[in-house]
Amino acid sequence: MSGVDAAPAGAKETAANEGAGADRYKWYVLGVLTLVYTFNFIDRQIIAILSPAIKEELGLSDSMLGLLKGLAFVILYTTLGIPIAWAADRFNRVNIVAAALAIWSSFTALSGFAANAFQLAIARIGVGIGEAGCSPPAHSLISDYFPKEKRAGALAVYSLGIPFGQMFAFLAGGWMLQELGWRYAFFLVGIPGVLLAIIMKLTVREPIRGASDGIPAAPVKLKEGIKALASIPSFWGATAGVTFSSFTGYGFGLWVVDFYRRTYELSYLEITLPLALLNGVAYGIGTFLGGWLTDRASAKNRSYYTWIPALGMLATIPTGWLSIWSPTALGAFLWSAPFLIGLGMYLGPSFSLVQTLAPVRMRAFATAVFFFILNLIALGGAPLWVGALSDILAVDMGETTSLRVALTTLGASSALSAAAYYWTGRRLPADWDAAERRNEGSGEAAAPNGPSVGLDPQKP
């Protein structure tokens, strides 16, 4: 009898060990993807830190800086996102992300050779081409490693790449700018991304699509995908909420160094060291807190997926204004902390919601549509809006006050974001139930005994 009993016990122990190994590996994958996203935002943010020096050397206006920070980057970043997502729903997503990382890192390094605004714009377009291949396939990968009950938290961890990327960009960028100049800063932040792309390709495996939900997933046609998303009001409400939130974030984030430089006449390190700490800690806390609170509160009411981000965006209005109009640099930095906590709270819940509402077979496509809209309007429009309005107002107010007033107008985008999130929360429970019924009706219901994570042996 002892021999008969030992076999099941050994089998259970083996299964437990295999499960623990799979669990550790999915967190490793999440860590790698978070690091990739960190480099994504380092290379996106670095121009905002270097812009005062670039403006001085190349003789650029605020409007031209706004174009370089936003629209030049967004032109192909947004338009290529959907075809890349189409590929990500059909081909190896790990290869796509690794190749994209290598491309945008190379173009970041090449930015250091720019001799005029046109050449810098071409380099920024190249960075945008590469970064278009990051988030849609990365979100899809994470959703195949983590079930929907843990997805908001996992995507909140991934979203920590934003504050961590900004923290490193401020920390290293400020030092490199002061000690080496803006051209060497581009070189030094671009090259390590190529090395990370190699590590990702060699160590991250492609999971089976739909594995975390026990759902077999097949590619979706473009027309079918648009029709499916058009029938989900909460998807569009969440997209509107994120777009207005991002408008506030990019408007502040891509002009913050110029603001402190002009308003308080600080050195680059006096600006970038506090901003690195604020983005790494305060923004990081807000990003993690948004996902953590949502995973817990949504168990009772799914509307909290958008109501928690709404509260966070409302908090950015008074704190942002208090920071902008503070008479001292210390006060501006201190009020930035609650502003950044509130601003970070929308990331994990919103990204998770898009993945959950979209049919499994079109997660990358849904993410691409989502990012197409928010980046075209927010990343493309916010830096240009602030820069152009600052130029217009500078005639009567001077460059310092005009930039303050331009930044103050971003309170309107925060208010619109909160309103969109509140409306979405009213619709969300019905749309969530409809999504589950649609999946069940199309054979996409979760298998009760399916694996938590499946790896496709055909796609290393």
C-alpha cells in the first residue's frame, strides 16, 4: 500500500513544483516587459529634459519644441500601431517587441547627431516607429500570462515602467546634460536598449494565446475587429478617460523642465534630481496603488475600474494648479507629489479594462486602437498645445508667465477625464457581463481545468 500511495504524492509534488516554476517564470517575463517599458519612456522623455539646451543651441521656438516632443514622434507611432497589432495577433509577439526595442533605441542614439530641427524630427519619427511595436503586443503577452482576476495588478506593475523610466531619464539625463551635453545624453540612453532587446529575445518565451483564460484564440479581421469594439460603449469611455488623462500627463511631463528652468532659474541638476525622486516614488505609488485598489474594490463593484481613476484625476486639478503657481520651487516640488500620485492611478485599471472587455482573439488590436486614439490626441496634441499657447501669450505676458498659464489650462483635460471615467463606470457592469456572455457564446469561456499559463512550443 505504501508504494501505491507514494505515486500520487510524488505526482502532486512534481505538479506543485512545476506550478511554482511557471509562476516564477511569468513574473520574470513581467519584469522584463516592465524594463522594456521603462526604456520606452526613458527614450520618450529624454527630449523633454534636454529641450532647454536643444532650444538654446538650435534656436527653436516653443512651438517647434512642442512639435518635436509630440507630433513628430506620434506621426508614425500611431499609424503603425494598428498594423503592428495585426501582426502581433498572428505572429510571435516576443520577436516583435524585441525588434521594436532595438529600433527605437538605435534612433534615440542617432538623435545625438542632429544638426537642426529637421534632422532631429526624422530621428524622433524613427523612435516613434520602434515604440509603436511595444505596448500592444506586450499587453497581449501579459494577458496570456495572468488571468483577468490578477490582470489589473500585473498591468499596473508593467505601467511602473512609466514612472521608473521618467525617474531614470530625469536622474541620468540631468547629470549627462550638465556634464556631457545633450548629444552624449542621447547616445548613452539609447545604446543599452539594444542589449536588452537581445536578452528578451533569448529568455522570454511566447505563450499560447488565451492560455490564462483557457480560451483558444484565432486572429480577427480588421472589419470584424472594428465592429466588435464599436459594440462596447465602456471601451470607448475608457479610451476617452485615458486620452484626457494622458493629455494632462504629457502636457505637464514634457514641459516640466522648461517650467522650472524659466520660473525658478534652477540648474539642471536642481531640477532633475527632485523630479527623478518624485516620478520614481510618488508617480510609482500612484501607479501601483491604482491597480492594487482596483483589484480589491472591483470584487464588489466592477465600476471601480473607472471610478478609482476618476478620483485620481480630480485630485490632479487643485494640486497641479498649486504646483504651477507656487511662489517657491520647494512648494512646486511638494505639490507635485500628490499630483503625480493622482495621475498614476488610472494606468493599471484602464489597461486591464481594455484587455478584459476585448475578445481574447483581438487583444493586441484593441490595445492598438486604444493607443492610436490616446497618443494621436494626447501625445501629439498636448505638448504642441502648451508650446503654441505659451508662444501666443508670451507677447503680452513674457515667456515665464505664459508657460504657467498654458500649463494651468490642463486642468480642463483632467476634469474631462474624470467625467469620462464616471460615465464609463455607470455602463461598465452591463458591458462586462455582455463580454462574458459573448465569450461563452463563441466558445471562449474559460476552461475550468485549463493551465494558468501555456507556452507554445512552436514559437520560442
